[in-house]
Amino acid sequence: MGFGISGSSRITYHVSRITYHVITMDIEPLRFSYESSLIGVLTVQLAPVMSQMDSARAKNLLNAGRKELLGNAVRITADLLPEIHDIYHSCLDTLGGGLSGDLFVRQSKEYNAGVFAQGKKFDVLIHSALLNDFTPDGLRFVFGHELGHVVFEHSRFPVRDILSNSGGVSADTADLLFRWSRATEVSADRVGLLCCGKLTSAAKALFQTSSGLSGIDSDRILRSFRRQYEELEAQIRSVKDTRSWICSHPMIPIRFKALELAALDILALRQQSGGFSRKGFQHVDQQIAAILEALDVNGIPWAC
């Protein structure tokens, strides 16, 4: 999950230690179906490369990442930062499934976070600017997003390692990898919304990460994102672009729209109200996949 401009104010959190509701329903249906379709194709195309990148190497990479975090970041514990620790563990409790991984913070003015994972083993790293400027619900969205990458095992295709592999991959396979990487962000955002429980909080977190601004009314943010998405969709469909899209994350208005369309079903799942609709999710996925596919054109590569 990418983050941008820093902020300066500091928020004091007051979070009582409570027992959070644990979701027992399988959240696999939240996975973006476009991502699922790309997994099948990539599994076949990457078989030769993945056979060289065995589990021992993946474990070594995870261990190296943890060593780096222990040496150059600060682990957040209940004793050190109890409020943040509680917020993080509220997300772990919400997702259930025996998830257990450490949370680290590193000094940075950038809004950014990431996860080092191998299967269900993981460590989450968050930049200090997020702790300074985000609300508790905003942090739940960020934590849930990173945990979404763990739940859906997005470490299965380490894009950077695959592309830097000495054997290399074809241009078509590299393009598929970037498509899959963008699709994983939609899946992870859904888990973020599941953890924070409020579309307004998720939208505000996306807004802050893309603009670097805080203190903007939620309704104004929602209206702005809706208008910007409509203009972006019209631009995508009306202008033929000759450049291929090699960004690893979808455009922010697309991520917002994907969340807004799916929000009612995700929140129904959170409440275990029986209102979750697989059929509804299929329709949502078709809409978002169509926009992403419209952006996935062949041509001269460019980086965003």
C-alpha cells in the first residue's frame, strides 16, 4: 500500500481494552475475482521461475526482513504504545484465523506501510507519519489492508524478485504480474474496510494518502472521489492510450469506487447479518475489472 505526503499534527488515542467480535465466516469471497482469474494464468506461466524460488529462499527472505526490522525499526508492544497495539490487535481479532504477527514503526514523514510475509507468517511495518496523523479507524483500514495481503497470501508471487530473476520473464508475463499486483490492492482494501467498518473512514484514509491533507469533511471527500472517478472513467474510455500501465497499485479513484460499490456487502459480512451477496460481488467485480482492463493496453512502458 503506497502513501504520500507527510503531516505534522499529533493525535492522542483513547482506546479502552475490550474484546472484539471475531468474524468466523470465510472471507475468501472478498477476493477480487479478477485477481483470482489472473492467479490461474500466472501459476502456469511462472511455474519454471517459481520452481527456482523454493520455500527455503522465501523463508530466508522473511528472516532477513525481520532482522532488518529488529535492527532498524521499533516493535510496537502493549507496554510501549498500548493504544496503537490495541488498534492493531482489534484487526487481528476481527479477521480471526489465528493470525499473529508483529507490528513495527519506522520514522518517516511519508504515509506508507508494508508487510513482510511468507504464507501466514508476517511482520507489518508502518511509518510514523501514519501514527501521527491518522484516526484510529484510519489506522484500522491501513492495518486491515496489510493483513489482507497476508490472508490472501499475496506473497505467492513476489513481483520484484520474479522480475529480477536471472532467467527473466516475457513482457507478456511481466504485464500480467502488474495486472495481478493492482488487483491484489482491491482485495486488500476490502479487508481494510472489513477491519475499520466505515466507508467514510476508508475513503478518508485513501484521501490522506493521496493528497497529504487532513481535516477535510468526509462528505466532501466522498463527493470529490465520486466526481473524480466519473471523469477518470470517461477519460479512460474516450482516449486511446498507447502506453502500457506498469504501476503496482490501481489509481486512487478506482480503489475508492471499488470500495464504495462493495461496501454494503462487506459491512454486512462484518455484522454477520446474512446480507452478504456473492452475486452482488460478482457484479461489482465486473465493473471494476472492466475499468482496469481498459487501462491495461499494450505499448511503451511507463512508470507512475
